[in-house]
Amino acid sequence: MKFCYRANQAQMAAGAVASDMAALAATLKYATSIVATLTIQLVYLFLQKYFVKGALVEAIKG
């Protein structure tokens, strides 16, 4: 009976580790997407005048 209890504890510990790894993977995925999105937004913020100027030139050329 003690052997089954110990085996069950080992399985539960392995499941907890796998669960923690899955949570870490999800957290890293979300953090990466936020960093990528913020980078694009910051680049657009500084280059916005060029985008607007280019759009106006194209609109006038038609």
C-alpha cells in the first residue's frame, strides 16, 4: 500500500511540474506578443508623419 501511495505522489509531482511548464510557456508566449506589439506601435509613433505624408502624396497623384 505504501508503494502505491509513493507512486501516486510521484505522478502528482510530475503532473504539477508539467502544469507549471505549460503555464510558463503560455506566459512567455503572451509576453512575447506584447513586446512585439509594443515595438511596432513605438516605431509607428515615431514614423507616423512619414506614413501620413506618403498617404497624402498617393491620394493627390491618384
